[in-house]
Amino acid sequence: KAGVTQTPRYLIKTRGQQVTLSCSPISGHRSVSWYQQTPGQGLQFLFEYFSETQRNKGNFPGRFSGRQFSNSRSEMNVSTLELGDSALYLCASSFGQGAREQYFGPGTRLTVT
Amino acid sequence: AQKITQTQPGMFVQEKEAVTLDCTYDTSDPSYGLFWYKQPSSGEMIFLIYQGSYDQQNATEGRYSLNFQKARKSANLVISASQLGDSAMYFCAMRSIGGTSYGKLTFGQGTILTVHP
């Protein structure tokens, strides 16, 4: 069974631009969550989608948005990039919100210059 | 609000020895799950083990076991027979089952484990 895939793996953007990151969950998994990891703040929850609906959202500005498609694939978008958005963005999938296992993808490393 | 505390920024262990990584948590939710993840330098988060708050027995997965003490709100990870490949960052995390934070993982700050030959 293929794991969680994230594209692209690395990205360099300029301040003010926008970016879209993609996450394909494990086949059969319907819940996708996004996390931001930085050296200073650690791992922080961005949002979670289940069956195309956002079920939970972390404390991030409105520049961060996401969506989930009918095949459970998810995208997150960051508009008007700031230097502080440089981070490793991790996507996790699980069968459902109460699942005992939640599997992460390899992450997308975003650098904002 | 949920909180995970990992008090050991770094730990060292000799190859083939056992090591315990500490994790304490705080939550007012009656039902929750506790996770441990390993993050090598490549960045990928590798799921290691899960413990549900109502599970009667401590979870075990191969060389990993979770020492769950509900009254003390602790969920320590025990790695037996350490291997050089165990050198990585380890994160403790929790998730409510039900309630407004349903589905959201809250992470600790992590512990860097170094295994010496």
C-alpha cells in the first residue's frame, strides 16, 4: 500500500507570492490534516479535512487555507507569503478522525526569500 | 486546551541498551489518544505506537512499548535494545476523541535521541 505523498518536496518562493501544496493520503483514508513545523514553534496544527469538509482549524491567519477533493486528496494554499512561513509542511492521513493510527507524508520544505 | 511536555531535550544511550523517553500530558477531555513519532533527519514523521486512554493494557509494537500511567498523566516511550538507526528526534503527541479539538494532534517539543556504538 502506498504511503502518504506530498508534492512538491522542496519549494523556494519570494515574499508576497502564493503557494499551493498537495497531499495524497493513503488509499481508503478520508481524513487529512496539515501541520507546520518550524524550529521556533515546533509542530503546529493547521487544519483537518474529513470527507471534503474542514472539521478543525488551528490558530493561523486567513492567508492559510485548504481544501479536500472527493478522492480525499488535499491542497493547502498560502497567499502573500512572509519570511516566517518558511517551514516544513507535513500532511497526515488517517481512516477517520478517531483512528488509532495517523500516518505522515515526507513533507514539503518551503523556503520564502 | 491540551498540552504535551517532553522534558528531555536530548538523550544518549549505548547501542543494545534500553532507553525511556518521558512524556507528560494535560487535558480535560475524558477520551483521548496518545502517539509517539520518530523523525529522522530526512524530516518524515514515522508513526511508532498508539495508546488509547481507555486501553487496559500498555501498548507494544516490536521494540517499542508505551508506559501509560493515566493517574500521573504520563506516556513514556521505552525503546529496548537500541540500534544506531534509532538516532532521531522523537515526538509525543495527543489527540482528543470527541470534542472541539477532535482530530487535531498536539505535539510536544521533542527529544533528540543519540545512540552510541
